[in-house]
Amino acid sequence: MGETRGALRFATYLAPNMYPVYQCVADFVGRQLRRPVELVVGESFAAFARGAVDVGFICGLPYVALARHSPSPVELLAAPVLHGERYRGLPIYFSDVIVRHESAYRAFADLRGCVWAYNDPDSHSGYNITRYTLVRLGETRGFFGRVVAAGFHQEALRMVADGRVDASAIDSQVLAVELRDHPELAAHVRIISALGPATIQPVVVASHVSPALKDNIRAAIYAIGDDPQARATLDRGFVARFEPIADAAYDDIRAMVAAAESADFMTLR
């Protein structure tokens, strides 16, 4: 179904500041497979099941939700490994908890009663891991004073920087890119904690794609780290390479969801 219209359809459901990396990956796959490609901003995960998207860059939390379906509308292709000692050469990332630089907050426990911003409830780094942290702390009766939806990590960062909210958990890759590209923000925020690590966001392929094409896409993505033309763009996204990833790698995120479900604590508060 998804292969009859020519172009391979990629979609990103992740932070806008990572769009150049995902465009680079899509373009490289197109060159390797000698096929046209298009990259769009994903609006619904149902697009995989209905054949509207062939390859997606998605968060681990929606991947876990999609994988619960039988059959699942997506399969794993690869996961990025990031530059930096904290990542230890593994496909992991963190949620860096940030506050305004001059605030009195020094640790996550200090945030009781604060105004908290999250990017999206479908985000592991911005929502699920915070929810899990509160479950572990036994703080399921209302820890934050107010919880605000920002829409994107980049907006949550700016809401902290300009004082509209007190704190937020930001994807460590997104935060590194944003503070590098907008150094004026770095003077206004401070990291007080790192939640995680957790398995990083995967690249997935829709189940309607043929096995042969899946294998070709997978091989191209694994090869992109050695391509001189792609290297500069990957480095700007702090991506060292893409490597194989197994479904079991996301059991960490499954366990966090299960803990929240068991505690009947699905909504941050």
C-alpha cells in the first residue's frame, strides 16, 4: 500500500529543532535507495496504520503504546547514539530538569508547589518520566502547584527562561541543541537534576512496508554515520550514529508506564 505512490513518506513527531537531522536522514535514504522522499511533521500516529506514513521519528512512549496493538502498525528500524560522555556510547538520553537561573530551587524535591511546564503528554522525556519520578517519590496527590502544557520542549524552555513557569524537564539532546543555537537562553536557566537515562527515541517503519524495502531503509540508516555529506548535520544534532535497537530495549519505558498505571497516576499534578 505505502509503496505504490513513488515517494517514501517520512514523518517527524519530535522537537522542531531536530528537523534538519531528520531531513538529512530522509534525504540520505532517498539517495541510497534512488527513490524520492518527503518529510512532514506528523500529526497523528494513526497515519502509520492507514498507510499515510512509511517511516517515522517518534518518542519511545508512543512507540510502546503502538507496540501494544496486535498487530502493531510499526516496527523498529534504528535508534541514534549521541555524542557525549554521559551517553556512554549507548542509545539513551536524559530529561534535564531546568529552573530559572536565579531561582532558589536546587533539587527536584524543592519543586513542591511550583508551576511546572511539560511539552506533550505523549512525550516520555517531558511527561512520562516526570510522572514516574513522582510515583517513586510517593507524590501522587498533587506535588506541583500548577501544571502547564507548553506544546514543545523549546517553548517549555523559554517559559522557564522568562519566568512564566518555574521548572520543566527537557530532552537532553533538544536542550543541548537549543542552548547552543540560542546562547542567550543559557544565562537564564540552570539544570538542577537529570531524570533517566532512558532508551532514546526510535526510528520506526510502518508495518505495511515490504520486508525487502524495510531492510534497505534500515541498512541506509545504519550507514549514514559514515557519510561525509551527512556528517556535519548529524554532528549539529549531536548524533554519532544510528544503530540496531530491539523491542526489549523499551522495557524501561514500559515499566514506568506500568508504575503510573498501578498507582492510578496518569495525569501530572
